[in-house]
Amino acid sequence: MNRTRTLGQSTALLLACSAVTFAGTPDATVIRQTGCPCRDGAAPVAAAPMAPQFAGPISPMPGPISPYYRPLPRVAPPPGTLGRTYRLRSRPVPVEKHPRVAMIDVHVENAVDVTVRGTNDYRVEDTLDGFQDDDDPSLWRFESKPLVPGLPHIYEVEVEYATPEGTTTSKQLYVRLIMGRIVELKI
């Protein structure tokens, strides 16, 4: 039994020695595998370094929050429909219009003039072309040129009212236009 075990161990040692050879000088400890030409001369490959982990708003370490940490103050949005544009009533533009055209219907009573201006620096036009509806004088319709995807399409709606003294006062609202939709804004 001992002789069989010793024979098995020596056979395993011979197989292991035949699978590897020493490379370089006798002092070198570099071992390369023999028998597979794809491993000869190949440089060692290291894994790519991991990206640094940045801390988010929540501390990765449990414990108390720094006494210098203060949440940002809430800022009121400008007057208008920003943040709730997609909850406003809207309908698709007519089929004969360009699919990226946006339109806005402004319903306002007793308005002398309504102007819609673009607020983005990269806007296509400064003011939207529009008119007062002949059948319904409280309805003003505006149409944009085809909008550029990826840009915020926020427009300022300025409504001028006549006062009993003969002067005009204005009210400004901000609205986001939606490509291919007619947004209805009631003031």
C-alpha cells in the first residue's frame, strides 16, 4: 500500500515537472507553461482599474450627519405651468403641420394683447406668431416653428389687460411647449 502511494506521488511529480519549465537564468523564478504556443511570450494582462466611488447625498458610513450640512432651500418656480405642463389639457397638432411644431391656445378674458416669447438662448425664434380667434375673442392661438429636440422649450406668455384709467397692466406666465401637441392654457 505504501509502495503504491509512493509510486502515485512520484508519477504526479513527474507530470507536474513536465508541464512547466524554468525560463531565464537559474536565479530567475519565472515559470512558463510549455506545450501551448499561445502563452509563450505573452505579457501579463492586468485588470483595468476601477472607477473611483464618489459619495452621494447619503453618507456611506453610518453615523451622525455633519453639523455643517444644511439642505438646500426650496426655490419657488416661476409663475406658470412649469412642472405641470404634461397635466395640462392638450391635443395633437393637425396632420398637415410638421410633427415637431408646437402650438399653444391661450384662453384669457378681456385681454388687449398676448405675446409669447422664447426664453432659451438657442431658440429658433424670438416670439411666436399668433392671432386672436374671430369666433371666440377670449382665445389666442400661437404656433412655433419646428422645435429642436433636446432643448428646453420654455416660453414666456405676457398678457396685457386694459385698466379703467386707460392704461395697460401685464401679467407674465411661463409655459413649456410640447412637440406635436397643442397645449391649452387658461388664465
